[in-house]
Amino acid sequence: MLDPLPQSAIEFSKWSWREIEPYFQELRERRLSADNVDKWLTDWSRLSDLISEVYARLNVAVTIDTTDAQAEAAYNAFLDQIYPNVQAADQQLKEKLLASGLEPMGFEIPLRKMRAEAQLFREENLPLLTQERKLSSEYNKIIGAQTVIWEGEETTLQQLRREMQRPEREVREKAWRLAAERQLADRQSINELWGKLFELRRRLAQNAGMSDYRAYRWMQMLRLDYSVEDCLQFQRAIEQEVVPAATRMYERRRQRMGLDRLRPWDLDLDLYPLDLPPLPGYGDVEDLAVKAEAAFRRVDPQLGDYFHTLRVENLLDLDNHKGKAPGAYCTAYPVLKRPFIFMNAVGLAADVRTILHESGHAFHNFERFRLPYAQQRIPGLEFAEVASMAMELLASPYLDAQPDGFYSPADAPRFRIAHLEHLLAFWPYMAVVDAFQHWAYTHEAEAIEASNCDAKWLELWQRFMPGVDWSGLEDEAMTGWQRKQHIHRSPFYYVEYGLAQLGAVQVWRNSLKDPKRALQQYRRALSLGGMVTLPELYEAAGARLAFDAETLGEAVRLIEDMLQSMQTVQ
């Protein structure tokens, strides 16, 4: 008889594979029947939750401080000694459940995903998957170490973004060029890392008998409800419907700023109207959290309670500092049944959007943690991003209430205008990232060479991103693929944002008509976890998973209409 598993992941993190393995072995050898399948799934979930939380905590540690050698050693030890063994043992349990012919209640979709995972699994790929995660950490270390000297002080590139909010154009240009120069200094290092990752991913696909890495990754990401052609259609729809709208937006900005041409350092601005100071952000990160909680309470008291839990239980790491990994994320601690939010806040209005976004993920975690089994709680990433992007829009009307709002009633519309303009600018950028990866992983002989990647990125940039003059900045433009962390760390994970943004705009549209019902539908969809298909999750939220120009065009017109009405009032 095995001893009970530890109650906390922190205690469990001290266990070796030799101590963990007997629990997998017992599950593998236990007779499985309709009478005991629920208990078996409960025990498997408990084990999976402990392992998932240990990994999440180790990953948090190495992203908060990419220079922490002790954290890196613990993370790598887990990847070397625990992760591949767990992957193999977990696969055996999936195969056991599939072979049993049993279908527990609420498991139709989880079983569908398990079949895809069983088809893809190859034991020889386990060490490669471990190596891929290590190389991803190398990318974090490169980016986390990027600092510059600004006015005599060392500053991170994220902190330098504050200078790109300045109304003085010459200051913005100086800051932008300084950041670009520092990023280009790592060009060769990232090129070399890309070569290692690219070759490793080619081998993963080859071992699995796939035609190319795109086909491999499609199944690995469990994209079972849409196809490659759907994504290509979405790219064409963006080119048809969004690129002209984004170009119109850039032209309005150029005219408002009184410029003969718009340059890259004119984009990272929340400056509408332009005769006012930069849109304020907040005080410190505690102020950011306090004001975010106040906004969420106005959206829904339960959401406010969820965020309060994150604050009081120290489940937020929001400030930027040297050595911190780039970006923002929300991860899950399933044993604790809590989310954890990581970001790089530097006092900008953009950080407000980020905290709203990552909190949407956190609320999703709170809701899905109520499901009993780990295998039921995994939604498609395409809907996980609806949870976050919809929250950006649902919370935006509640940022100006005093005394604890982010903005005065006069400033709040400026935030919303900047936010809606960000939506229009994002879809074309997303199309560049997605199209680049479709090309790279189906043109292996070309894409292994970084110079070809530069050329392809520039071609796509010019196709999807007109309206901004990059002349004389060709090196900076063509190396944009190096600075998009998803390409290196989470390949093909980007179209999700575009699809989710379309879903989020539909949820927002519903809220303009009936806020209470829209919120009810949103929370209901979050609570479903991964128990229904992706289209059904969208439908539950009051939206439709769509790739077509007509649906996208409706969303674009709504955004443009709202922008026009708010700018007219301003």
C-alpha cells in the first residue's frame, strides 16, 4: 500500500523520480472498470496536479530571474530527471483508459484529445522535448540580459518604453534607436539559437512520421477543430478587412501629429489628443493591483474577489527588472487551485491592458479549477485567449470610477481609444507572425538560414503592415521575427490571439447590448474548461469561431464606429 501523496506541491518538489514512479505503476496496474474509473481518474488527477504545479513553480522561478543559477539548476534537473519519465508514464495511463473502452461522464472531448496525443507520442522524442524547453530558456536569458544606458543609468528595454511615450519626438526616436541597437547586438546569438531549435523541431516531426513540423505541431497543440487552410483563410481575411482599416488609422494618426510620414517611434504612444500629456499609467505595482481589483469589482463582485485572492496570497509578480524574462503570462497552480500572474510593468498605460488580459486568464483558471479531473480542465488555447482578451474589453468601461480608478473621466476615453486602435493594429501583426511560421516550417531548406528568415519577414511586413515608413531601418524591420518570443519559445502559438480577439470583440458587442447576459455567458464558457469542442466554447460565450472576411469585417466596422464616436466627443 502506497503512502498518501503530499498535500503541497512544494513538498512534492523534493521527490525524485524513484519516489514518484510507484504511483504511476500502481495506476497502470490497477484493474479499471466502470465501478472504479472515477476513483482512478481522481488519483491520476491528483498526481498530475502535483507534477504540473511543481513544473509551474520552477518555470516561474527561472523567468522571474533568468540569472538565478540555483533556480536554473532545479528547473533543468526536473526537465532531465522527471519530465521525460512523466511524459512516458502519463502516455501509458492514457493508453490504458483508451483501451478500456470506458467513457466517463464529461470525458468525450478529453478522450478525443488523448487519442490524438497517443497517435503523436514517440518515446525517442522525449529527450528532444526536454532539450527544446532548455533552449527556450536560453532565449529568455538573451532577452532578459538586454539593457542600455539612458541618461547615465542602466535600464531594461521594457523600462525604456517609458521614454517612447514622451511627446518630444526626438526623445522617442533616440530611445527607439537605442533599443533597436541593443537588440541587433544579439542578432547572431538568436540566429544560432534558431538553428538549434529549427533542427530539433525537424527531428521531432520526422520521428513522429509527420510530413513536416507544422503537421506535427498542429496535432501537438490539439488543433482538432480547424485546419491549416482555415488559418490561411484568416490571413487573407485580415489582408482584405483589417489592413485597410489599420492603414486608415495610421493615416489619422499621421495627420493628428502633423507629420509628413509616420515612423516606428510614433507608434508606441497613448497620446490622444496629442495636445495633452501622455496618458497616465498608475503609481507603483501595488497601485496597479489595487486599481485593477477595483475595476474587476465593478465588472463583477466575484471577479473582484478572485483578484483580491491573488493580491493577498502573493500570486502576482508584476514589476520589471534586469534579468527578468520578457512578456507576461498567467500560469496555474492546480493543487493550490490558484493562478499566478507574471508581467513586466513599468508604469505605462499598456500595463493596464496587460493586467486586464492576464487577469482574464486567472479568472478562467479559478472557474475551471472547479472541474474534478485534470483532463477536463484543459481548454484550447484559442479559447483561453478569449477569456483574457474579452476581459480587456469588458473591464475597460470601469477604469474611471473615483477615488480608486485608473483614470479621470476625461482620461478614460483616451485609454479606450488607444485600446481599440491597438486591436486594429494587432490583427495584421498577428498575420505576419502566423504566416512567417507557416512558411518557415514548410520550407525547411530555406528557413534554416537566418538571412532567408529576414527576407521573408520583411516581405510579410510590407504586405500586412503598410502605413508606417521604415525606410533606412531595413535591418530593424527584417529582424522582427527575432523579437517575437512565441516564434522561438512556443511555435505556432499566435493565431490563437487573432481568433480570440475576434471572439472577444463579439463578446464585447454583446455586452454593449446586454452587459449582464454577456458576462453570464462569458463566465459560463470559462467554467466548461475543456469538456466541449472549441466551437462550442465560443458559442457558450455568445460568439462564433470564425475565419471568414464577413465576420471579421463586422468586428472591424464596430471598432471603427466606436473610435469615430469617441474621437468626435473628444
